[in-house]
Amino acid sequence: MNYLLHLIRLFPITLILYSCEPIANHFNNVEDAIMYRASTIKDFPPKKTIKVMTWNIRFGVARSNFFGDGCGDRVIFTKKEVTAGLEGLANKINLEDPDILLLQEVDVQSKKTGYIDQAQWLLNNTNMNYGAYASMWEAQVILADGLGRVNTGNLILSKWELKDAERYQLELRGDQDALTKYFYLRRNVIKAKVNMSSAPFYAVNTHLTAFATDDTKLKHINGFKTILDGIVADGHNFIAGGDLNELPPNASKIDYCLEDQCENESYHSDKTPQHKEGAYFAPEITWLSDLYKTYKPAISLEEYGSQELKHFTHSPDDNLILDRKLDYLWTNTSWSSGTTHQEATKLSDHIPVSAFWVIK
């Protein structure tokens, strides 16, 4: 995220204005998630089979050219624009009618998205009843480009009550200086018990680093798996997912530097760096292998390998031609009818993935 580089030169001003308390929330290693509930609670009896969906919703700004990713230049969006984006998301969610929804890049009263509490808005405008939220970036103010107040993170939505929801801090990037790291994202895993029946299960959601040039992403994948391992060791079942910012190990293409570069950038030349951050996957292509070996994906490697184009879930900016898979669902039991909803291409830069899970 290039806009974070501006923080270095703006830090002294910010320090003076906000020296009485921390500017950015750094979180504890483990802490309670923020709980939500819909304004009107709807009645849903227990089910033997539930539908689970994961979706990175890009703050509700759909395919707008946001300056924080790709090559966009927009910083602040109007409340009308964001509401229109949220309405598109809600319409798709209501059409698919998932029972458990794992969302990433949800804004909670951020300036860039009209100070809308998107967690509460989505609860009030879908069939979901309960929510658990974990921020991955919370700052009183980011002066760079007028970004202002920021609070964005991961959200679990459920038709049934959520209990014991916790936020688990993941490793910070190891390739950043101390000042940049102070303001940077705090990636996390959020876990909540779904209190649907006499045998509760866990819902787990995460959004892993995209731009680290060291092994931080591998540490995030391992941290995510460690939490899943702990659930199984305690004798419980889980449904888990999120935006892992990683390709399947049998992906046919591992270099997206040229596709992702902006007009003023040049890669694969004598210039340094040769590869664009977050676009070159060669050194890390096997990092999801252990997850695939241990747990069941909604889209198997065999299915992905045979119909790769059908399961792409991402393309940058306003490019509607999907070109890679970054979004996943996992369980320690089994899935059926895994689907990549590529018809939703215009609603976010990520595509939702859903599947059905039989309650054990």
C-alpha cells in the first residue's frame, strides 16, 4: 500500500497533534472481538446442513479506483457511493442466503467510506443476526492524502448467536522499518463459536498479508493453521476461510508483475526491485500445501487444476477479467457443492466462494 509511505514525512505533525494517546491501536496477542447484533433478530431453527460463504468486500466501494490498491487514485468516497456498493453486496448476500458469512475489508466508521458502520449496516440489511468483528487497521487519523480516521477488519456474520469470539494477532511484517510498522496493518484471525445446536462449531476468518517481501505471509498461514489445529485438538469442528493472498500450489501462473504494474512502474528490467510486491508468487507457491494436506478445501486441488479459470477470485482495480485465486474455505470434515461466484465480478475486486457443510 503505497500511501503508507507518506506517513514517514507526516509523522512529526501527527505526533504533536495526538501525543496524549496512541495514534494507532496495536492490540493484544489475544483479545475479545467486538460483538454486533441486527436491529431486528430473525428466528432460524437449527439445520443439519449450512451454507458458508467468504468474501473480501473491498470496503463497499466495488470496482472504484481506490488509491490503496492497484493503480487507483480515489481516497475518499461519498456516503451515497458507499451505500450503493453496500446495497449491491447485500442483494447478492440475500440472493445466496448463506448461514455463515466470513467477510474481509469491512469498514467501521472510516472517513474514506462515509463513516458508515458497515458491520451494523450489513446485519440490518441481510438475513444475518449476529456479528463478531476484529480490526486489522485502526487509527485515530492518517494524515496522508486526507485519509483520516480508519477502522477496517474482518467480520463473521451468523444467523445464530456467536459466543466466545476472540481476535488473534498475527506477526507484523518483518521487512518494514519501525516507523512504517507503527502505522501499518495488524493482520489477525477471528474465531467465534456458533451456538446453533447441542454440538457447537467454530467459525474462523482471516485476511493475510498481501505485500510482504519476506516470510511474513508464511508465518500468517502457519498462525492461521495453528488456530485450526487447536480447535480440532479440543475435539471441535470448524468452518474457516478468508482472503489468504496466496495461490494454490498447482496454479499455472505465478508471476503477475506486468499485469499489476501501473503506468509509472517498470518490472522485469535492470531496475530494483525487479518484482512488484504482492504480484510475484514463485518463492511462496508451496506455502498452502500443508493446509491442503491437513484440511478439506471447498474447491479441491483437483477441481481447481481441471477448471482453473472457473475458480479465479481476484483481479485488480476496475479490471473485470479475473486472473488468480486468493480466497478459500476450509474445514476438518467435508464440503459439498463448492462454488466460485464469478457472476459477482462487479461488486468487489474479490469473488465470493461458498459451499455447503454438514453439521457433525
